Amino acid sequence: MPSADPGRLTPIDRLAQALRKLPGIGEKTAMRLTYFLLAASPALARELGDALLRLREEVILCAECFNLTQSSPCPICRDPQRTPTQVCVVEEPADVVSLESAHAFRGRYHVLGGTLAPLEGSGPEMLRVAPLVARVKAGGVEEVILATNPNPEGEATALYLAEQLEPLGVSVTRIGYGMPMGGDLEYTDSLTLRKSLEARRQFGT
């Protein structure tokens, strides 16, 4: 069924349609949120609008690790208490938040920006692989922890990264399988993440 012309939608339908574009928001939830906002104070609408605008205007990518931040380098990269010899490679910024909540890793991060998914047109050139290789070649990194998700795309990405990194003489380890196959870091509890980091192993063994 073709979507309605946005120019002919009522304000209520326009907002509900926009909300349905968010992950996990279905038609009923979108309408419920729309009517909640309609009944809420105008101050809440202004607050939400301002927060969304500032999100787009003020959040940038860290030039070193590609995590989301308000200043570059990000707080993790410029923290002198974090060891620069360990770099944990993750798929998305949300994975950094999840790992940080486990309080089990005191190194630094590298955010790939996705995984290898050839059928969806995502090859190595679409990921931040080259900056990771350059970072290792620059020296000072002793271990790269591959913390991509334990699903087919994450495994393929980890294998590709290991092939690129191992000739450089750096130790390449894979996050332990305290995580369930098919799981996402973003939705994994802190204890499981801690055990996964503690159980990491040499990649390929």
C-alpha cells in the first residue's frame, strides 16, 4: 500500500508517521506517543525539539576512535588513566556504552561503523578498517580485541580484521563467548559483558 503524501497529512498523522521510522516503534506505539505529546505541555514539545536539534548540531565523531562525542578527541581517548596499548574494536557507538557499563575494560576503542555485509553492499571500504590499520602501524598498540557481535556478519568482520592485523605483529584476540550467538552488545547485561571480556582468547585458536 503506497504511503500517504506527507504534504496532505494532518499534523497528528505526520508526527505518528515520523515516529514509526524509529526502531521498535510500531503504529500503535507511534499514535500513543503522538497523543501523549499532544496532551503534554508546550514546554515539553519545545524541550524535545531543542534536544533533537542540539543532538544533530553538537555531536561529532572522535577523530581517533570514531565514537560519538561533543569534542575530539573524546573523553576516553584523552583519559591518561586509559591504557593505549589495548584497543577494543566494536561495530557501533552504542557498543562502547554497553562495554563501559560493565566496568571491565580500561583500554581504548575503535568504532568500525558497521560490519561486512556484502549482500547489503557493505564491504571493507565502507568500514573504518584503514584507520584501525594505520593506528596499529603507528605503534604503541599491543593488543586488538575484536568485539564485533557473535553473529554471521560480526564473525566475518572479525575474521577479516584478524587477517589485516596479524601480519603487523600485534596480538589479536576475540571477545569470549559469554555472549549468546546472535546477540547484540547493545542489549547484553553488564555481567555477561564482563565475563566475555575476561574470557577473550587469541583469535583463530
